Amino acid sequence: MNNYGQWAMKHWATWLPTRYATIEDPRTFFSNLGEQVANQIADLADQLAGPDLPDETYMGKVGRLNMARLQASEVILAQEVYLPPEPGTEEVDPDEEEWNRVERETLAMVIEGMKADEDE
């Protein structure tokens, strides 16, 4: 299971417990969801980045591709992973330190994905 699947599994178990309880095989479900999210992010990032620009420098291209990947991650994670909480779970505030850890992990994974893309 990739990081997207792990994040979704944790988020759903915490914030969507009723929905989570209906999943027969959470490991398989979230493994598949994680792969779908990764593919959707890659596809959207390609669309957002667009074609190479005339006279674009190497660093300009890196910046454009990185920004497209960050924007795609933000959109897809909000749509597929970090769904709004079920009623009754809103009053449970996540620990700020935990939230910061999740944000750091998300950013690290996005950066890791960008490095892997550059290596291809």
C-alpha cells in the first residue's frame, strides 16, 4: 500500500467510521485507492503542466512541473482521500502535532514523487 492509501485508511477510520466499517477488506480497498490516487495525480499534473514552453530554462521547467504536481496533489487528495467528516465526528479535533506530521509526510511524498519523475 502506498502512502496515499495509508493516509486514506487513517483518515477514513478516524473521520468516516461508518463508511470505513462497511469496507470488507480495508487493506485491498485502500491499496487500490492509493494506486488510483497516484495515477489521478500524475494525469492531472501532466494536464496542468502543459507542453514545454519555448525558450524555457531547465529550472523553469522543473518549477512548472513541480507546481503542477503540487496543485494536482492538492485537488486529488481533497477529492479522494481527505473527504469531509461524518456527522458526529467534527467535534473531535485532531492533535495539532499529528496534523503537522501528516502535512510533512504529504509534502515529503510529493517531493519524493517529483524526484522519481525526474529520474525517469
